[in-house]
Amino acid sequence: MKLIAKRPCSFGGRKFYISDEVPRDLVLAPASQEKLGILSVLRDREEEPAETFTREQVDGMIAEAVAGLTGEIIPAEPYVDIMIREDPAGVVHAAPEEIRQVFAIMQANAEEGARRIAEVTDENILILLHVADSRKTIKNAARERAERLFPARESPVPDTETEEAADTGIEGGGAAI
């Protein structure tokens, strides 16, 4: 059994850094240290070592696997997860272009931003604008646009004023003095 440090630590007066092997005789309870995330416990395999492959064999296996795929392989577009609330439903998966549009609208003055929002058709952009921009004109424009685009369901734009009021206990979301 090998003990590998996952974080800087010290056992028996000796310091160990990430990926250092810690001598087994210095650790009294490896299982406890593993649960705490300080060490990784690598158990010895009783079996024969795994079969090794040559580079040509690996290339052949990859070619076989790829040959079984149908259609063209298209890499997925990157996106950013932006947490707007602490629950799993409060994460917006935004593509780079959506984030660029959000910043472009946020950099415009309030009237120009509201005009640009009237042309937005993407739900993520509306949600991010409503959450990130503090200007009332932009918040209202994003909420109204979302309600027009998605009338059959509850507005995708979170009602931050109601949430703030619930947090402070004061109607309208004001601060307690």
C-alpha cells in the first residue's frame, strides 16, 4: 500500500508536499487521512500487471473505434456555467457569444441598452442582464422581453427584488437600519 499526499501535510515531524509518497510507518490511520482528503491510499494489486501495448497497437485501436462512428465529428462549443442562485436550477450555461452580447448591452447607456434588449431572443442573455445589471431600465426591459418571448411559462428572469425583500424582511428590498 502506498500513501500519496494530496495536500501539503506533515507526519512524524516531516513535511510532505502534493504527490509526495508518505512512508506507511509514519501514518497511524491512513483511512482517516484519506477521508479528510489529505492522503490517497493506493492499494497493491495482487494480479499480474496490466498488458502493455505498442504505439502501433494503440493507434490501431483508436482507428478501429473512430471507424465505428457515423457522421462528422464536431467539437462542442465551449460554454461557461454562471451561478445566479445557490440551487442547481440557478446555473446559466452561457456561450461566449451570449456573454459578449451581455457585456455589450451593459456597456451601453440605459436607453440604448433597452433598445438592444428589444431585439434579444436568447433566454440566457435576458437572465444574465437582469441579474448582473443594476440599472432599473435594463432590469425592466429584460423582464418585459422575457415575458413577451416566453408567455406560456413563468418568466425565466428571476425576480431579484422579491428575493431581496424576502432576505431583508423589508418590502421593496431596502436595507434595515
